[in-house]
Amino acid sequence: VYDGVLKLTESATLKAIAGGDGFVTSDIVSSVYEILIGTEAPLIMPSGGTYVDEVEVLLSTASEGALIYYTLDGSDPTEESTLYDGPITLTESATVKAVAGGSGYALSDIAEESYEILIAAEAPVIEVAGGTYVDSVNVTMLAPTAGSSIYYTLDGSDPTVESPLYDGVLTLTESATLKAIAGGDGYVSSEVVSESYTVLPNYEFVVSFYVTDGENSQN
């Protein structure tokens, strides 16, 4: 017998009739109620930030039994998104967004963390050894890390990404200490490498011969 408000905590199909002593029982009416369990937003660890080469991201939820869905492209996740089933290893910059939900659970609020992944650049290779050269020396350099750029100085100071950008053969006509790093946007700058070059001028010599035959001389 209905005698007040019915509080449902689980999904149910409610059917009811009216009747009783002296009444013909009514038709049956019914309503279906789906009770979803509220879920807490997932926890994303570690916190977003800048990391070198890669970072392993872990997702968890305090709602027992709930599943976690996530995206890496900045879009909002749904139950159609990728199902989390273990650590996510990021080797490129990404924004992780995640929700908790699943069958019988209401989707949680979205949790979000952004990660910038920088690549550690290897030091450039100076392909011409330092030493003494006459007139000039052509110096070439190679960046072992694909996509990285080379920056250099010739005055003995340590280079930064604000230093001149290497874009081809360096022709040195004066003595100099070459210092270089590899780096650029999306890279952690490498260690400094250096070579010293002494460039000597190419002197021309004029040789004079004197021929003598007694009292007379000839140049």
C-alpha cells in the first residue's frame, strides 16, 4: 500500500493500481526509473607541466567500479572516448582530459592537465677539428637530434638560442673560438661544444737575386 513518497536508490520499474475494499481495481500504470551513481572526477598524476623526453600519466577515480575515459587532443571525453586501462606514456606535448562513468554511473566532471614534452638535444658535431690554418678554414657542423637547430658564437662566449643560427658552412678568415649548442623550439638545449682555430695570413715573398761581375752588379 502506498502511504507516502517512495525513495528509489536503484533502477526500478514502478507499477501501480488503485483499488481496495468496495472498488474495482484500476488499470495498471507504470514508469521506469534509471538511477545512476554519481561519480567523482578522475585524479590525474603527475600534475601538468614541462617534462623532458616523456612523462607517464596515471588516472584514478574514487568512485568504486566506475570506468575512466580520456582524450589527448583537447576534446571533451565521453563514454565513446578511449578507455583507460593503464599508464599513458606521453612522448609529445598533449592535454589529457578524463571523465569517470560507465554502465550505471553518471559521467563525472572533466579533469584536465596539460603537458609540454621537450626533447633533450644532443650536442652538435663540429666536423672540422680546431688547429692552425692558412688564409681561411671552412667549418661545417651537424645536429644529431632530428629537427634541432644549431646556434653558435665566435667570440668565446657560451651560445644560447638567441645566438646566430647556423645555416651552412662557416668560413673563418680570422682566428676564432667556435662554440655551439643544439636546441630550438620544443628542445632542451644541449651541452656546449667548442673548437679553436688559428688563421694565419698567406704572405707573399719577393726574392731578389744579385749578380756581380767585378765592379758591376745587377738586380
